[in-house]
Amino acid sequence: MATIDTSGQLEEALERVHASGPERDGWLTNHAPMVVEALAAHGHAGAVHHWLDLYRDRLEEFPDRVAPVTDDNWASALGDPRRIADWTDHYSRTLAERPWKSVLAEWWPRLLPGMYGGATHTVIRVGHAVRALQAGENAPRLTELAHALGYWAARHQPINGVAALPGAPTATESLDAVPAIEPGHVGFRTRLAAVRRLPVWAGDITDPDTAKERLAELVRAATHRYATHGHGEPTMLVHAATAPNAVLRTLDALPRELWAPSLHAAWTASAAVTAMYGPVEPVAHVPSARPTAEEVLEKALAHGDEHVIKLADTALDVGDGPALAAALRAVELSEPLV
């Protein structure tokens, strides 16, 4: 369970991060804002500066501005990665004028169809920003939401032309039914374009409370599944769980009429990542011990890899033994941050 951090160390870390852009090397995502929020949310705010020191070589300067995004021209700027700074400025101005939940409610349905941009890190960063604001509102946390929404708007990328396949009653069975893309595709965007068929799951859900229950089921199923399927691509398959969890942790800040559409978009994202990176065959995984949540987070922090920490964060949200085992599986499969 997340804790409320009042030490100020998260705010200091966010201010350090906001001098950097959301990407590096042309497309790779800056994970720093998500990791420091996750650490602070689970009682490890004292570790955020040390972790940032290890990660700092992966940070790049904030990008240059092109032209202001306005209420009149935003649609033409949507999905233009050159406009990251312009979008961030736009949300900074808007959040200075209106309550953050009002801004989120306006922009969530506009951005939701394009949550696949930035390898789903766009919506994941927003989910972390929202959790921080729900715990306590202040200037650095509002600035982080502006940066997160700006990144999402600039990297907005829908997925189109996907044929619907029959689904299964449960999220676990439906993830198992996802067909892999044809081999040979390299890179997230190329792989995403190769996704042509996905099962329909929970497609008839319109009730908000049921949608929330189904979304929690999806997060649990995708997290559990990592233990037996994460070897397919240890880094990218993390997002099959963390992307829908970002949506889940945002629901309570959104109008209820947005909950069902959020479920459907989250399912498509999780299923698409599964199609893009899933292995040919699962492997049996029997954990050597039954760790506590704190032990899992300690191991993830000592390992240091950003995706390992974020999967541990999601596993702690799920909170059961198979989820914690999946987080330890990520520790085993991933290269540590050194």
C-alpha cells in the first residue's frame, strides 16, 4: 500500500528531473519521474537522490520550444514529438488556472486513444503523477502532471485496423489467447504496426464499478503472467502490467463515465504488448521463497533497473504472493543499474 511522503524529497527529486526532457537518444523514455514517485510512495523517499545519481547519465536536456499550443490549434499538434516543450507549457498554463482534476477530465478522453505512444510510458507517467497528487497537492507535483500530459500529447499514437478475435471469460485466459505478431519486426513502433488481431475481453462492460473490477483483474493477471512469460522480453513485457495499472490508479480522479472506456483502452494496450513481445512458450516458475512486500521492494531498489522497480511497484499494488514472485522474476531476468 502506498504511503504519504511528507519529507520533501520527492519534490526535490521532481525538480531535478524537470530540467530534463521525457526522452533520450531520440525515443527512449526518461523513467526518472516514475521511479522516484514509486519509491516515495512506498516509503523509500530517502533513496530517490541516490537512485537519480545513478541514473543521471541517461538524462538529456529539456527540448526546445517550437510554437505555442493553444485551445485553437491543439488538434494539429497532437502526436507531434517535436512539440513536447510546447505541450508541457500548455498544460503548465492550464493547471495554473484550473483544478488538476478538471484538466485531467477534459484531456483524458482526448489522449486515451493514443496511449500506445512512447511504448505506453506516456500514460504510465501520468498514472504516477496522479497518485502523487492524490496523496498531496503542491507545485512540483502539479508540474510533474504538466510534464506527463505534455509527453503523452506529443507522443500520442493510436492503434488502428485491429481485427477482433473471440475473447475468453477471464483476463488470464484472454491474455493466453493473444496471437503473437509475425517474427522479424524490430522496435516498438514497427511491432505495434504489426499487431493485426486481438481478442475482445470485457468489451460489453459499461458499468463503472464493474469496469474498475475488471481493470484490477487485468492488472493482476498481467502481473502474475510475467513470472512465466517475462523471459520473452524482460523489459518490454513489464508494460503489459504497468500500463493498465497506471490507468487503474487514475480512475478515482476521473469522472465515472470515463471508467469503462479506460478499461477498454487498457486491455488493448496490455494485449498489444503481449502480442508484440510474448514468448513462444511459457516456463514454469516456482519461487524459492515467499518474500514480503518490503523484501521485494528492497531487492528491486538494490537491483536499480527502472522497469524492475516499476513492476515491483505494481506488484505491491496487486499485493498477493504470485505478484510478488513476478517482481522477483524481473530481478532475475533484468540487467541491474550500475
